[in-house]
Amino acid sequence: MNRYLLAANWKMNLRLDEAKTFLKAFVAEYQLEGNGKRVLIAVPFPYILPALELTAGYSGIKIAAQNLHHEAAGAYTGEVSAEMLASCGVDAVLVGHSERRQYFREENAVLAKKAELALDAGLDVVYCLGETQAERGAGQTLAVVEQQLKTGIGHLDALAWQRVVIAYEPVWAIGTGLTAEPADAQAVHAHIRALVEQLHGADHAQATSILYGGSVKPSNAKALFAESDIDGGLVGGASLHLADFTALLKALPSA
Ligand code: PGA
């Protein structure tokens, strides 16, 4: 299977009219440049339905939510459940983004519940992990990533695992303009793949998409995507600009 995937994370950006304009223009670019490549766009909740409409007919383009609640249903004012997302027709959801971990105090135990609910509802999960600057400085990168992986999604069975994408996003590289050196990112990706192999065997490890995130942009994408265990990117800032995101689509290998 082709592991390559280009994922956008719009975060809390763009008005609805801007989002629609972007998607209309992007699907036109995709028709020219897409070549069957896999794209996932994580949009704010209110844009899910229009985004699904505007990308319908492009089987390579999927729409994701950026979050879900860790309970299945009930009196949780303002929250959105896995079932609700699935009933809208959304394809996937981000779980464990560092901004959720940092600003909303989401711990691995809560993230484990989110991942399980999402997968049970039929959604794919993009599970994000990565170390802070201080953890990297202390030489803890691999240990932190291992802990986040094992306690967040380590309990999932092999069947569920087929619908999990992992995004390695060093916290110090997100939105800062700093990017991990391709070889450094590759070392972490190889470690993650080895962990997946320990959990579920070599076939699953080889089939799992492991994305890199953190200031991915047209100028650094080719070198990152050329690494053997980097299967594409999860992109914030550069996913908001059509020319940049289209350039990233071009930089993504086809197979
Ligand atoms: P960035 O964000 O590309 O703006 O660094 C990546 C992310 O947070 O997923």
C-alpha cells in the first residue's frame, strides 16, 4: 500500500468563505497535480459539511475533524462526539495534537479513550506525538515518544491499528519555523516504526503511515519526504496558503 499522505491542519484559522475558496481552488489543482495522491484536510467543526461537499468526487481527498470528546455522549456542553462526526460523514480525526496536550491538558489516558471512540465510530485516527525542547535537550526524545505511543494507542488491536496514522511532531518545531533535520526526524520515525513492529508485527509496521509535522514547507518538504520512514507531512501554517499546499502536494512522492 502507498503510505504517503499529505495532511493539513487548519487549526483555528480561516473564515467559512475563505475555507470554501481555498477548497474550490485546491480541488482544481488536485485534478491537475494530484495523481491519486492521498490528502487529508483537518478543518474546524463548522466547516466539515461544506468541506465534504466541495471535495466529494475526489476519492484521494479526505476530510478530518481536529478533535472529539472523550465520552460517547451526554451532558457535555459545547463538545462533539465521535458518533456525531461519523454521522456527518467525516473520514478521520486528529487525536493528541500538542496544542491539545499543552493548552487543554489532554493526557495520554484521555487520548486513549478518544482514539478508541473514534475508531469504534468508523473514523480513522491521526495520532500525534512529539517531544518538547526541554525533553529533547535532556536526551529524552525516544522515551517520550514511546510513552505517548504506548499509553495513547498501544492498547488498540491490530485490526483497529490499520486505521491509525501516526504524526511525529516535535513540539519545538510547530509553528516556530524550526524544522527537525531530516536525518534527526528519520531516526525518530524509524524508532516509532520499530515500536509498531513490537506491538503488531512487521507487516503492520510496514503498512503504517508515519507523518512528520512541524514547520513543513515547500523548501524543506522534499528532503523530509525522501527519508525512508517519513511518509508525508502534517502541515499547519503552509496548509493555509494554496500555492504552498499545492507545492507540498507536488513534493509528496506518488508511491
Ligand atoms: P506547523 O503546524 O506546520 O504550522 O508547524 C503543524 C501542526 O501543528 O500540525
